[in-house]
Amino acid sequence: MTSSDPITWTHDRSVPGLNPADLPFAASSFDRDAVDREQHDLRAAAATDPAARVLVMVGGDAPVRDGRLVLEDYDAAPAASDDPAHPDVYLGRLRGDGAPVVLRSFPAGTDLPGQDDVVRAGLRVLGTELEPEETSLLVTAQSVALWHRDHPRCPRCGTVTEVIRSGWARECPEDQSLHFPRTDPAVIVAITDGNEDPEQERILLGRSSLWASNRFSTLAGFVEPGESAEQAVVREIFEEAGIVVGSVHYQGSQPWPFPRSLMLGFRAVAQTIDFTPDGQEILDLRWFTRAELKAAAIEQSIVLPGRISIAHALIVSWLCEPLPEGN
């Protein structure tokens, strides 16, 4: 059997999905005010609103004080950058008091006045420390800030584009083409061997060529143009591990703004068991029973994904219990 052979998809309702509350980047969101921001420049409106707040980010790091995200009063925030790659962006409204929030970003290394009493950190640190709404705000801010940073020019003619729609689009003044924030879908998969005995069932984990020798996780890869997510699951697993999978079940999703991915979580059953790491992206693969995985995690002979990632949630969902402390 090869990855191109027809796969019979099954939809077993007994396969559980992921709880968004278990995914720090996918829990409760703020009000994005998406319809209104298309019709009016809500950045300009925020400038005259006494309730407006500003999230000031420097090189992807956000300000924190006493375990909370710092949102400055609009008039007290540092002046906006004149760099076209770092425009203000209207993020939305807080659920509690309805206060509008504007993102104001600056390049890494920028020294800002009035910021001495805050600690700055990135999403990998703050993802499990902030309240869900604050995390969602920060995920969105980082995603859109990175898009502006990396795409300030028209991809057709190279002209610096103008920021419109409250910061959520850019328009080329030369050819009037419109450009929107980019999101790259990727699949991430918990692969099992389909053994009906829970004590004998195994999960396949792999080690990336970029990682230390004892770090393992679920396999993942980007969805290609003209490909469904399920097709990407089959292709990626065959390319990286030489294994054919079927019975592909969607589990849940998580934004992953490093820099702009949307991780689509799946569980799949291997139809072939013998594996061959591709030697480029994946250097090592191992099957684990539940008992073997827990023992290895306790002994710290392997390092598993952190709690901010959907990979962690996929493993915990299969394990049917939390990972040992420290994983």
C-alpha cells in the first residue's frame, strides 16, 4: 500500500474532540468588532475615546505587570511609529467593559519611554500565564503585527501599500490591489496503531531534525494548494514516516503565530506499522504504549510538547489523563 492508494474514511463518533479550554491559544476570545472595522476607521475613533486602550508590543514581546497584560490609556501610550511596517491596528473590544484596544507595535530593540515598570515577554512564555481573553488578544496582535512587518509592499509591483480597514488590510496606491493578513493551515496528527486493547494501543511520536535527541512530538506539516486537510494528513505522514494512515478524525484547531500558522489537529490510525524517518525533517520515530509514554515522561528520558501547543493536547487526549508534572 502507498500513500496514493484510496483511503476509506470513517467517522467514529467515539473518537473525542479537543476541548478549546485545553488549548491556551484557542480559548475565549475578545470581541473583534469585525463588521464595524470594515466600515469605519476604528483606529481614528479610538483616539478620541476615553475608554480606549493600547497594547504596546516591541519585537513580539508584550508588557506584563502583576501577571496581567498591560493595556495603556490611549493618551499615555508611546507615540505611534511612522514605519509602514509597524502601523497601528484596531484589535477589537474587551468583553468586560467594551473598551476598544489598539495594537501599537515597534521593531525589536526599540527603547520606549515610560515602560520601565513592566516586564516584557513573548507568547511562548505568556501563553499559559494570562487570562484566556488576554491570551487571545496577544495571539491576534502578534499574528497581524508580523504580517504587517513582513508584507509592507505590494507583491505585484513592490510599491509600499497603504493601511486600510482599521489595520486589517493594505491597498496598493499604484494598482489598487487589496492584500489581507495571511494564515497558513497546517495539520498535526496523533497517529495510533489501532489496537483495540487500551493497554496495548500505541501512539507514534517523532523527533525533528531541529530538536534535541530526546524531544518527541506528534507529526505535522503544511497543507498544500489544492489539497484538503485530510489529504495533507495522509501525504505528510507517508512523506515523513513512510506510514499509510486512514480513519482520519478532526480534533480541533489552534492559531500558532510563529509566524502565521493555523494548526488543524487530527487523530489517525496507521494502516501500516513499520516506519522509515525521512532523514531530513524527521530523524527518529518511536511507538509508545500509554504505560511506556508515562514512564518515559516521568523519567524525563523524553521531552514532550509544552502545554501551550495543540500537540500536548492531542497526546493528553489519547493518553486519557494528564501528563506527569513537568511535561
